[in-house]
Amino acid sequence: MSKPPLTVIARAKAKEEKVRHVKEVLQDLVGPTRKEPGCVSYVLYQSTDDVCSFVFVETWSDQAALDKHLQTPHLKAFVAQADDLLAKPLDVTLWHEIA
């Protein structure tokens, strides 16, 4: 029996003065990530209540696909500048669908 897909919820809180730049940087991750093997879904949202708050809802075929994503140049480039752009560290949690 195969394992169910892995869902990732990744929350980012931009510094107020950097919100426009953060939005652009995060949007730039979408295209290349959706082309990665094992990427089932990769959707970026911005809060309607707090324009500084963003969330990615991602679905990966398995942990190995997610691990490869974490090593891609486009994601590493974002992580390298995250301290300068974000008000707090990324909040990343992993989920498995149960119903």
C-alpha cells in the first residue's frame, strides 16, 4: 500500500516595509516549483486581514519529492534572504490527509 501524498503548510510573515518585495519573491517560486517532479499542488495565498501574511499550501507525492524541492536553487535563494525579508522565521508544518 502506498503512502498518501504529503501536504505542507508554510507560513511567511513579511516585514511591513518589504511586503511588496516578499510577494514578488514568493510568486516567483510558484512556476519553477510546480514543474518539479512530485509536486502535486503548490498554491500561494495572501491574507485578506493582514497583507504581510502569506501561506503556501503544497502537496507532494512523497517525502523524497519534498526533500528534493528543499534543495532546489530557487528555494535555497529565498531561504538565504528570508531573515532580511521576514518579520519572523518561516512556520512550516507537514500533514497527511486522513479523511
